[in-house]
Amino acid sequence: MNRMTLLASACLVFLWGWQSTQAQPAQAQPAQAQPAQAQPAPVAPTPAAPDTYKPTVGQMGKDVVWVPTHQALVDRMLDMAKVTPQDYLVDLGSGDGRTVITAAKRGVRAHGIEYNPDLVAVSRRAAQAEGVAERATFAQADIFQSDFSDATVVTLFLLHTLNERLRPTLLAMRPGTRVVSNTFTMGDWEADQQYEHKGECSSFCRAYLWIIPADAAGEWRLGEDRLVLRQTYQMLSGTLTRDGQELPITEAKMDGNRIAFTAGNRRYTGELAEGRITGRTEDGAEWSATRAPG
Ligand SMILES: C[S@@+](CC[C@H](N)C(=O)[O-])C[C@H]1O[C@@H](n2cnc3c(N)ncnc32)[C@H](O)[C@@H]1O
């Protein structure tokens, strides 16, 4: 085993070890893993590092250690999110800034939130060196104390437990916002897409994408017909009462503001905006629905 493999393995064990401590009951958790409101006042960050500072893989972060995402996976995560120059990307726990800088090189305005001031300094220097400092910005801050609600793309490489802590905040973001995580999932919120990078990436090579769904749950009127939707994250179930006949809906899902479901062998697609759904069935007929009063 060469030194690089040894180092990578040590980091892997370290990060997963850290993850397993997070799953312990609250009283057994290390101080770093306590929920924000239970934490002692944050320790004042150390001054930014000199120009020669080099981060070490596996070094302690606030809630999770620093391990960089493999560049090939960074590229793929941005592809999965379909980033465009119209997007505003925020990387939560931005490390050495690679995701933010890669996005900025694609013309995207991007921002990293990183607790470690040394990593923030490294990131700013790298953004400068790559000529994207105007589009790639960094803040030294705690992600759990930061407002990133205006992002249209959020990237993460944290832990399952931290993702789950962020989940309510993410679900409250604008429908259509894309969330992409390296390796760690979101509990029972199933990903819309996943990808595993094979080849040059040897650890932490899986990416998950979620698209924040609009809230479609409730009762809708389609003229004389009635659509009842139950919603768990992006997944829908329910019934369509058409011409007096109650049909179960299947293959039903939200994709941001877009809705799609099948009822009685007919596929419905549409878009939800301002309390109204408008769309077409697969045979081209227009349909629309409004929320039932009350
Ligand atoms: C696994 S690294 C990922 C770095 C980068 N996003 C990437 O994919 O290359 C996690 C980063 O989160 C930072 N971090 C940990 N807890 C944090 C917190 N509460 N607020 C801000 N940054 C945090 C760590 O310092 C570390 O740089």
C-alpha cells in the first residue's frame, strides 16, 4: 500500500468514525455534534493563515472534518444540478473552495460558507489565481447560523446527520432549487437522481440530487372533477374522481413546480404556480386545476 492509499484509507476511517459518533444519543455526542442551540458559544476563529498554509486531508472542521470532493465528482455534481450562469450556487462547508471555483469558471455566481478561516483564505487566493474572484466569494461562518435561502443550487459534502439537520431549511427553499450532496443522503427523503463515479475517484465518489418540490398536497378542482393529493417530499399519491369514478393516481411526482401523474391510463403533466395547475394530458388535451376552497 503506498503512502497516498494509506492516507486516503486513514481519512475514510476517520470520517466514517466521526459519522458513527454522530448517530449516538445526544448525551454521548462530542461537543461538535450537538445541535446549534445546545452548543457552547462558538470559539473565536483563529486568524487567517499565511500564504504558505496547506490544509491537511482529515483535519478537524467544526461539525465534520475536511476531505475534498474529487474534482471529477465536483464536475459531475454541477452537471447533475444543470447549473447555468443564471444560478446562484452555495457550497455549505466549502473547504478549499473547489466547488465554488469550478462553478464560477462555468459563469455561475457562487458562494462558499466555511467555518475554518484558513480554508477561507486558501479559497479566496485560489479564486483570485483562477481569475474568478468576482463570481466566487467566501464567508467565514457556521452553516447553521447562515442564511442561504436565495441560492438556486446548494452543494454539500457533510454527513447524514448534518444533512438531516439542514433538511427543513432546504425544503423551505424555492421549489426547483437543486441540492447535490457528495456521498451523504437525507434520511427518508429519497434522491431524485444518483450517480457513482468510477475510475480515478477511489473514495466518496457518489453524488445525490434532490429538487425542492412545490407543495401540491390537498384538494384540487378540475371543473367537475376532483383531485386529492397526498405528498411526502416529492412523491405524490391520491385519487382523481373523473366523471364520478374514483381512480387511484400512480407514477405521481413533483419535480420542482412540475407535476406528473397517471390516472385511469391517462398521463397528466402540468405546472403549479400561484395556486393553480395548468398542463396537458399525453393526448394533448389541456387541463387545469385550482385549489378547492377551505
Ligand atoms: C468534507 S469537507 C467538504 C469540503 C468541500 N465542500 C468539498 O466538497 O470539497 C466539509 C467542510 O465543512 C467544514 N465545516 C464543518 N462544519 C462546519 C460548519 N458548521 N459551518 C461551516 N463549515 C463547516 C469543514 O471545515 C470542511 O471544510
